[in-house]
Amino acid sequence: MKTAQHKNALLEHLKKMPIVQVACDRAHVARSTFYRWRKINKKFAKAVEEAITEGETLITEMSESQLISLIKDRNFSSIHLWLKAHHPKYGNRVEIINQPNSDEDLTPEQAAIVREALRLASPDQKRDQ
């Protein structure tokens, strides 16, 4: 019975703070125990994922609320972040201005430019801001 209580406590903590270490500390459960339970119990593993998703949604909503407060305070960085994320005019984009005819092959120089543009546009690409 105590195991069920600990699992429920973990899930409740994950819904409020979706960080496994924090939830384990608050529920007085070792991380290794948490991961073992998650590995051997598919129902618990699914409940964990749902709790983490709920917790992430809560944190996102809180963050957006704080961001909006900063925008109201005329914080330029916050304004910029909001516009960049919510308005296509201010987001990152790649434009192809001159497209070759479909029956023409790209020159090696054009192909290199396209490859570089695609590399820079990749969301996984780490680059200096």
C-alpha cells in the first residue's frame, strides 16, 4: 500500500513541477526506485508521461503570464521574444528570391548556398545569436 501512495505522490508532484529529481525528493522516493517502477510498470510509466506533460503545461502557462507582465512593463527583450514566437513577420525565416527553372541544374556554388541556408535554418543547428 505504501508503494501506491508513493507513486501517487510522485505523480502529483510531477504535475506541479515536472522535474523527476524534485518530485522524488518531495515524495521521499529514490530516483533509482522511480526509474525502476517506471521501467517495470507500463501503466505507471504512462501516468508519469501524462503528469510531466501536465506539469510542463502548467509551467508554460505561468511563464507566459510572467512574460505578458514584462511586456506590460515595456521590457524590450520580452516584447521581442513574444513577437518572434507569435508573429511571422518577426520570426526567423529563409527566403529564396531567385529560383532556377526546374529543368536547370544548380551550379556547385548555388548548391553550396542552398546547403548552407538549410543548415542555418535547421532547428537543431546550434549557432551564435
